[in-house]
Amino acid sequence: MKKQNYDLFGQPIIEDVILRNKFIEPPFSVLDTKSGNWQKRKKQWKELGIKSEIGRNSSVINMDTQSKIKNNANYVSIFDPALCEVLYHWFCPSKGKILDPFAGGSVRGIVANYLEYRYTGIDIRQEQIDSNREQALDILNVNNQPNWYVGDSNLILDNLQGDYDFVFSCPPYADLEVYSDLKGDISNMDYVNFIKAYQEIIAKSCNLLKSGGYACFVVGEVRNKQGNYIGFVPDTIKAFLECGMSYYNEAILLNSIASASMRANGNMKTEKLVKVHQNVLVFKKP
């Protein structure tokens, strides 16, 4: 009788013809978060007690009106733990060191250390890091904690030592969500200053990456006050290329439709398509 294999949550692994037993998800350029397998894994991760929305206190831009509204639990953007699992598995060596210059919530750090990687994240807000550390202590062994720094990445990166195996982050999408009025918080900057600081942080992060290592940013396009896309995705690609990285992979992350159907009629009054995807950009260091 063939031995049954189990995943990290103790659930039986069902082998199939599309390589999920080897790669978790098929290593294709479209990642469908709506699939049953994806949703099952996401649910399992959340059941560990990850609450990345805690510590978030931001304003979000209404994509249709470009007006700012106060965030609450229904608006806070939460990073997908199942996506972390997949990308760590694909692009980071076992027990490798991960650097996240825009740490935000607890997800990427907790998932990394749960899977026995070693995570270092930076976020400018003390309340966010306090919340992340509290959650990590509830979920992970006290001797297996992510390493979170509080402060401006542009300054902290100057003082970090050692080589990292993987740079992984989801940066602020310009001023789509404004997290604080702190100096150094790039989410409250105009786009010219945002890009300048953003490029510097990317360059410093990649400088700490091992030769042959990968960097992955999950990004999405953003509209300006005139309703036009600002080109954040190509600006991100340009920032990595300018610091010597190679543009190696790109995947489309298909998000849940959620409220998109309700927003479609309003958006199409000005011929704007409702975004239901993000861009997963992967770069390699020579």
C-alpha cells in the first residue's frame, strides 16, 4: 500500500497531474487565488491565528472618486499567506534568510518562520511592529521569532549586515493607502518623492541580496487624480533594473471578485475596468 503523505497542517496531500504535490501550486504565470486548493491553504494559515489587520490604521483612496476615506477592518489590505508559502517554496532555499523592507502586517514574517525560514522585516510604525511581535509570540516558538525593525527602511538598511537569500515585499501602492504622517513613510509622499525613496530602498535591499538570489515584489497599478494609471508597475521594474537586477519572472495574481461586480457599473461610467489582479514581479541578482 502506498504511504499517505501529509502537508504542514496534517492534512492528506492529494497527488494530482498538475504538480501541486511538488510545487504547492502549478508554477504557471497565472496564480488563481479563487481555486479550491488555494482557498483551503489560505484558510489553514488563518486558523493559526494570524490577524494582520491588527495594528493597521490607515486611510485608503477610493479608486473611483480619488477621495480618502478612513480605513476599517473591511478596507484593510491583508497579504495572502498562501502566496507567501508558494513564493518562499519557489524562490528561497530551505531555511534561507528573507528581507522585507516594507513589512507592514504580520503575515510574511509569521509564515516565513513557521516554515523555518529566517525573516527580517522593517516597518516605520511602532504600533504595527508591536502587534506583529505579539501575534508571532502567540503562534511561533519563542526561539523562532521573525526579526522586525522599527524605522525608516532607507536608514535601517544602511546598517544591516549579512547576505540575504530572498528579498520579498509588498510595498505601498503610492498613496493608495496612507499609513501615517511620519517622516520617512513613503505612503504620504507625492509621487516624485515616493519614487525617489522607493528606488533607494530597492537598491539598498538588493545590495544585501546574495549573488544568484531572487527579489520579488507584489504590486498593483494605481490611478492618479485624473483617473489615469501612474505607471507604478513599470516604475518598479525600472527601479530593479537600475540597480543591476535581471527581470526574471512575472505572474498575474488573480484576486477574489468580492465587491468588483458591484463596482463595475460605476467604473464603466468612465470606461474604467475593475482591477481584479496584482503583478508578482521576480528579479534575479547576477
